[in-house]
Amino acid sequence: MSNRIRLLVQSPLFPWIVYGLLLEISFVSLAWVSTQPRPLFPFLLTLSFSFGVYFLSVRKILQWESENHSLLKLILIFSALFHLTLLPTLPILDDDIYRYIWDGRVFSGSLNPYYYPPESWVLTDFRDTVIYPRIGYKFIPTIYPPFAQVLFVFSQYLPFGEFHSLKILLVLFNAASITFLILLLSALGHSPARVLIFAWNPLVLKELVNSAHLDSILIALFLGALWLAVSQRKTVSALFYSFAVLTKFVPLIWFPFFFRGWKIRQVFLVGAVLVLAYLPFVWSDPLDTFTGLRFFAMHWEFNAGPFIVIQSAISFLFENGELYSKLLVGFIVSCFVFLRFRKGSPNGEGLLINCYLVLGLFLLLLPTVNPWYVCWMVPFLCLFPNPAWLAFTALVNLSYVFYLNEEPIREIQFFEYFVFIILLIRFSWPRLKSLRKSPI
């Protein structure tokens, strides 16, 4: 027995076994935390421990140079264990999944979720004592695009109950993200073991497995589109891109970079898919289809960083400062997209770098930065590891202090972004200077 223990300790895989076991302990603790009412401090404490272990494992994986299929298998086994641990848990300090289930009910009942908000008397028959009371913003119709709605309806017909059926479906998309990331890393000559950066990330596991945000669908489809683009399968890539947009509109910021690599038939395919998906809703209710989205765009603000400074400055000069601030942010991001448009290959690593840089600026300037939004960045960190963004996957969880008094604490918000921006300047500036001198 002592010889076996000695061999295990001497194995190059031993550190990963230790890290994996420590992370599993933290996620088991998180599962317990999910049973407690409004468990802010136990949640942040548990997550802090898990991020400490995670950062050690990331540092180790970035130093790993040799190809080792056993290591990749070990990473995937632990990732599967983490997913299974958090799969049956209740969302911690989050209620979005209940809106997804509600939308699935309404749409499966042949009613338009873009027209009727949950509080509408028309939807009285869909109400219960479990899902309906947990829905947030009952006065707003849904904001989620048609492909997300189709998946919400599909989950209604799975045999595991509304809640667990939808969670299982979303976790399967997360598994697809891990698969596409491995394929993408291999295609670009990186070690597939770097998938650990995504597959073991505590933010990803909390937001996409415990809270089951639909961003797992978006990430899987977009990673599929990227891998297919790199593999020169442009038509299928365009199809994946279309369905990613029909899950959340975020991929629209990357459209110009995909457009460069497409021919006219791929552009037509994307347009046709988007129009056909929205046509039944727009045809019946042309003005009301985007009511929820308009409300979100005009009035939502949460955990913003530099946007607060921009808004304060513009509000000092103009009456409608909030609107002008959002228009200015859109203009800044558009200018950056324009500047990057001709940089790099439209199908290779240049495409990935452009998407990564634009997403970084987009997240930095958004008026609403929910923690699960930062999950969009994590796959790119497998390819372009940036300590600042890795740190932000931990720091962004400080936004949950909102639940102390149902209002933001500006000092915490300032600390979150101050640390992040200092790290971003420290670690990104040399890279940005090299990008200015290179065609990528």
C-alpha cells in the first residue's frame, strides 16, 4: 500500500488530483449553500476558496508543455463530477431559470411570450405556487430570442420535471462547449488540457450549472461557429452563428469578422434564418415583439464599471445622460470593430483575436455586467490567458453583495473594477503594443 501511495504522489498527475478533490469539496459545500435562504456570506466564502484552488490549477496548466492524454481525461472526469454535483442544486441568489421555465410553459401553450408579461390576466392558468412566485420582473414580457424559446419548450417535454429537465439540457450544452473548446485548441496547436481554464472555472460552474443560465447555449453555439470557421466549413459555421444570435444577441458584435470570411450564400443564410425565426412573432405583433428587449436596453443597469464614469460626465452636460451614454458606448465599440475589421485572418487565429478583443471592450463598457456575462470571456482565456480577466471571473462575484439590501454598494463596485483595470493595464498593455505592430 505504501508503494502505491508513493507512486501516486510521484505521478505527474498528482497535483491535478489534489486540485480536483479540493474543488469537489468546495462544490459540495456550494451544494449545501444552495439549500440556505439568501446565503451571501457562505456563498462568497466558498467561492473564494474554490477560486484559490482554481488559480493554482490554471498556473500549473499553463506551465504544462507535454501532451498527456491521461491529464486531459482526468480534467474531464473531474469536470463531469463538478457538473453532477451542482446539477440538482437550487440556484444561489438567482431566479432566471424560473423565467425560462415560464416562457416554455407560455410558448408551449401556443401563446406569445413576447406579448404577454407573466402578470397578464391572460396567463392566469399557467400560474402555480412554485415557479410563478420566483419569477422576477413580472411586468416585462420576455427578452429571450426565438431559439432560446424553442429550447425552453423542448425541455417541457422531457421526463425529468420542468426544473431538472431544463437544467440537464443546459448542462449538455456546457458539455458541448467543452468539446468544441478541445477541438478548437487542437486545431490551433494549443494543448487540449487548457480546456481546464473553462471546465474547472468556478464562475462557469456556478452560473451555467448551479444557476443554469442560457448562456451555456450561446457559448456552445458560438464556439461551434468558431471551430467550424477555423476548419473552413463556412456554411455550417454560419448556421451555428445564426442560432447563437437567436439565443442571445451578443454575437452581433462579431458579425463583421465572420462576414469577412463568408461568401454571399453564407450571408444570405444568416439573414434568412434570423428573419424566418422572428417572422411568426413580428407578423402577429410587430410592435410588441421587442417590448422586453427595449425595456432592458433603456432601463437596465447593474454592476457597471467605466460606464458609470461616462454616464456621470454626460449627465452633467445633458438632460438625457443615460441614453447618450449608451449611444456613446455603442459608438466606441463600433469604432473599435471598424479598426479591427481588416486585421488578421478571417478564418484563423486572427478571427479569434478580434472576437476576444471586441468582447473585452464590450464587457468593460456595458451598463449591465451580470456575473454570467463574464462567462462569455472564459473560453477565450483558454486561447489567450490573461491574468486580469481570470481575476475578474472571481472579482465579479462581489456584485452579489447587492442582495444585502437590494441595492449596489458603490465602494465594493469600485474595488471590483479598480483591481481589474489595474491588472488589465499591467498584463494587457505589452500585448496591445505588439498587436499594433503586427497584422493580427
